Amino acid sequence: MNKTVKQCRHFFQLALCYPLLVMAENNPALDYEQARWHPLHFKPAIETATNEQCLACHQAVLQPQVKAQSPAGIQSKTVLAWYQTLTVYAGEQDTFHRRHLVTPLAKELMNLQCNTCHQGHDPREEAVIPPTSANATFTLRKTVNPETTCLKCHGQFNAQLMGLPEPWHQIREIMGDNCLLCHATIRTTRHQVNYLNSEAIEKAGQKNADACYGCHGGRAWYRISYPYPRHPWPGQSQYVPDWAKDRH
Ligand code: HEC
Ligand code: HEC
Ligand code: HEC
Ligand code: HEC
Ligand code: HEC
């Protein structure tokens, strides 16, 4: 066993070290560098990679890893972050990957794959050298593009575009806490993408507006909203608002 693997075993709790150990045990033919530069990480192979293929080395990303207590002694059970206060939030503190792939809510509403977020990159062009403040189209090796992934479900609620006078959390009661008040007839052709369970989403939204709000402002990490495509819907008016002119 080489030195890196030994070091890794020492720090075995680090998620990144698991692939190494798994490899060393299951596939002695692949050394660390070979696995790290495995073609599955990059285009085009990553486009058709299955979760199982990735998990063969990276099963650790789905193992529970949240500590029961912080170094300062705070019990993780007793703290909730602002984005964990929606009524659809359930269960104990969990990791990022598990919250998107294996929690009951994630499984019910979504069908995310490793390659929904990890879309690959060109290994030879990891970063611009020298660094530049211009909008260069380079990505760091493990970078996931936030504008085309995270923003879709973690952008701001776009009250202005909806013609609503206030952000949702201030007017939800006046609206009967119900997105479907309007969205039973407006923009009804929605969520027809392979990473969402569209029927389950509609059912969840009928029961609880927080299910909808959860992906449309209730867990916003950004100050901007995602410019969603505007799919034609039955009964749509001929009038196209200015903001919608480029939406297809
Ligand atoms: C043959 C084993 C193997 C397979 C299959 C594999 N990986 Fe990896 N992966 C590795 C190793 C080894 C590393 C490097 C870990 C380190 O540097 O500590 C790595 C690193 C990564 C990183 C972090 C990159 C960085 O710069 O820190 C990500 C993200 C990743 N893999 C995602 C994936 C995804 C998604 C798939 C499936 C499409 C996949 N891997 C398939 C072994 C594998
Ligand atoms: C919701 C989007 C999303 C999905 C789905 C996803 N990842 Fe990640 N993953 C990320 C982000 C974001 C990071 C952190 C990237 C960074 O630090 O630059 C990350 C980091 C990683 C890393 C680096 C180690 C770590 O834990 O930080 C590995 C390995 C990895 N992902 C593998 C996978 C595998 C395997 C799957 C499928 C089972 C998967 N990911 C699914 C977004 C995702
Ligand atoms: C398809 C929709 C979707 C995408 C894309 C998505 N998320 Fe999420 N995210 C969710 C949902 C739904 C939850 C709540 C899951 C739950 O409560 O079990 C969530 C929860 C979270 C949480 C909270 C985890 C916790 O401990 O409560 C973070 C942080 C997060 N997402 C960050 C990201 C980042 C960063 C990306 C991009 C790499 C991303 N998300 C992409 C839908 C998405
Ligand atoms: C008072 C009526 C009303 C309510 C209530 C309402 N919306 Fe909307 N929503 C609209 C209108 C109007 C549009 C723009 C329709 C169009 O494309 O012309 C819209 C558009 C959207 C869009 C697309 C935005 C874009 O950039 O294309 C999303 C996403 C959305 N609403 C989600 C929600 C969610 C989630 C809720 C509940 C938390 C909600 N809406 C409550 C009226 C409403
Ligand atoms: C798991 C996350 C998630 C949930 C839950 C969710 N949405 Fe969405 N919504 C998305 C994503 C991602 C898109 C963009 C999909 C695409 O690119 O076509 C979207 C698109 C939309 C759009 C734009 C429709 C169009 O013209 O394509 C509307 C309107 C909308 N959602 C309303 C709702 C309503 C109402 C609910 C509750 C019944 C809801 N969403 C629940 C993630 C979610």
C-alpha cells in the first residue's frame, strides 16, 4: 500500500479519502492517479455515467457524516438554520449530498443524479493562469456550475414578475398560503425535466405551499432569481410581457 493510502487511512473520516481506500481494496490495478484522472470524471463519459458507477468509488458521499456535537459543544439536534425552518423540512441534520439524493423529501420530489450537478470539465484547463477578473469560461476541477444547477432551486422568489406587491413570506396568508391559487391556471406546463418528479411535486404543492416555495425562494442562496424557460400553457394570453421576450 502506498504512502498516500496510508495517510488517507489515518484521516479516514475525510470523504475524499474513501475512494482511495475502496480502490485499494477492490481494484488494486488502479492506482490513485489513475482513479483520480478516471475518464468518468470528464466529458464525454460523465454525461452517461450512472450513480452506481460514481458510487463504486465515492460511496462515502452518501454516508451519514454529521457530527452530533460541534467542537464548541452545541448539539446539532438543537440548532436549525434559517433554511431549515420550512414546514417541509424533516429529520435530523444531514449532509448536502444526502439532502439532495436520499432524504425522503429529495426522493419524493427530485430525481437528481451525480451528473446533474457534476457535469465534468476539461482536466487540462483547471483555472486561468494568471488569474483574471474577466468572465473567463474556466472551471476549477470539482466546480459545479451554480448558475445552471443550484440557482434553479435556490434563487429568490420573483414577486415582481408575478405581479405580487410583497415577497411571499409577507403575503402568503393573503394568498391563502397557496401557490396554486394562480398556478392552477398559470404556467401549468412545468417541471418536465428528467431530474424532477413533476407529478409528485404537484401533489406536494396541493398539500403544502412550502413544498413549492422550498425550490422557489424558501431556500434562496442567491439575491437573483433563475430566469426559467416559459413553456406555453393552455389558456395563455397572446400578450407577452417585456421580461418574457427572451424566455423560451
Ligand atoms: C475509479 C474510482 C473513481 C470513480 C469511478 C469516480 N471517481 Fe471521482 N475521484 C476518485 C478519486 C481517487 C478522486 C481524488 C480524491 C482526492 O484527491 O482525494 C476523485 C475525485 C472526485 C471529485 C473531487 C475532485 C477534486 O478536485 O477534489 C469529485 C467531485 C468526483 N470525484 C466526482 C465523481 C463523479 C461524479 C463520478 C462519476 C461520474 C466519479 N467521481 C467517479 C475516484 C473515482
Ligand atoms: C445537488 C448537486 C449535487 C449532486 C446531485 C451531487 N453532487 Fe457531489 N458535490 C456537489 C457540490 C456543490 C460539491 C462541492 C464542490 C466544490 O467544493 O467545489 C460536491 C462535492 C463532491 C465531491 C468532493 C468531496 C466532498 O464530499 O465534498 C465528491 C467526491 C462528489 N461530490 C461526488 C458526488 C457523487 C458520487 C454524486 C452522486 C451520488 C454527487 N456528488 C451528487 C454537488 C452535487
Ligand atoms: C432540483 C432542485 C435542487 C437543486 C438543483 C439544488 N438543490 Fe439544494 N435543495 C433542494 C431541496 C428540495 C432541498 C431540501 C431537501 C430536504 O430538506 O431534505 C435542498 C437543500 C439544500 C441545502 C440545505 C441542506 C440542509 O442541511 O438542510 C443546501 C445547503 C443546498 N440545498 C445547496 C445547494 C447547492 C449548493 C446546489 C447546487 C450545487 C443545490 N442545492 C442544488 C433542491 C435543489
Ligand atoms: C397572485 C398570483 C400568483 C401567486 C399566488 C403565485 N404566483 Fe407564481 N407567477 C404568477 C404570475 C402571473 C407569473 C408570471 C406568468 C407569466 O409567465 O406570464 C408567475 C410566475 C412564476 C414562476 C416563473 C418565474 C419566471 O421567471 O419565469 C415561478 C417559478 C412561480 N411563479 C412560482 C410560484 C410559487 C412557488 C408560488 C407560491 C410560493 C407562486 N408562484 C405564487 C402569479 C402567482
Ligand atoms: C424540487 C424543486 C421544485 C419544486 C418542489 C417546485 N419547483 Fe417549480 N421549478 C423547479 C425547476 C428546477 C424549474 C425549471 C425547470 C425547467 O428548466 O423547465 C421550475 C419551474 C417552475 C415554473 C416555470 C414553468 C415553465 O414555464 O416552465 C413554475 C411556474 C413553477 N416551477 C412553479 C412551481 C409550483 C407552483 C410548485 C409547487 C406545486 C413548484 N414549482 C415546485 C423546481 C421546483
